[in-house]
Amino acid sequence: MHVHIMQKMLLLTVFLAASVIAQAQLYMTRTGTISFFSKTALEDIQAENNQVYAVIDAGKKNLAFTLLMKGFIFRKELMQEHFNENYVESDKYPKANFTGMFTGDFTPAKDGLYHVIVKGSLTIHNTTRRIEQPATFELIKGRISGRADFKVRPEDYNISIPSIVRDKISGELTVHVRVDCKITR
């Protein structure tokens, strides 16, 4: 009788462990892309960072992104230098981070396109702000492609733009997030 109880407990433990592993659906990439664009009458500014680390926990509906600010590449080298040295002060504040969660109908076991709302904290230039934005997740064969576009105002993150170049930089930047994450186990 004692052996029978032990067998049932072992079976229950295996079942619970398998259940926990199945629910821990982590998707990850180290090559996500975040870009931004600023349009003014005087000049367009565009930069892209293809070294974005992203993790999506599909079961818990959590996500996190991090990137090095020096990873942004500009068309003009002088713009890149000014961005890192004068605006975001990359040596002093080397990273930008986002941590949060998403809501909406999302079935991790079913391929498809899902419209979600991402909510969380975005930290740039050592300043954290809450954001809430629509996004899309497309789940195909064990991969999640995430897409979101939103606006960021440099002043909201204590990034000051000198008056001499204020006309060349928009007061609001359009940010594009693109990640293609694969499941990890």
C-alpha cells in the first residue's frame, strides 16, 4: 500500500512539473530592432538599433526589453555623436529598458495574429515613465513576432535639446519596435 501511495505522489509530481514547464513559455531574441524617426522642416533624423534583447513570457503575459543606447546607428556620424554625447549621455546612462505586461486575447498554443495592449515602465536617461500602447503579436510555429509603434518626447525623459538645434529635432519622436522571438526551453 505504501508503494502505491509513493507511485501516485511521484506521478502527481511529474504531472505538476510538466504543467509548470508547459506554462513557462519564454520567447527570446538578442537581435530585436528599435528605431526612431524625427521629421522637421529642416531635417529628418532616423536611427536604428538591431541589438535589442527581448524576453516575452507568454504564459504570464510579461515582457522585458533592454538595449545599449550606443547601439543606435544614424545615417550621419555627427548626429550619432551628438545623440550619444549631448542628448542621451550614453556614457552616463548606457541602457534603456522596458518592463511590463500585456493584456488581450493571446493563446500561446495557437498560431495567429493577436492585438494586445502593452503596459509598463520605460526607462531612458535614468528617467522612468509609464506607457500603455497597442501592439501586435504574431505567433507562428514557436516564434512570436512583436510589433509596436509609439511616440516619445525627449523632455519627458529629461533629455534637453539645445535651442540652437531645437528646430532640427521634433518635440516628439516616433519609435518603432520589432522583435522576432523564438521559444527557449
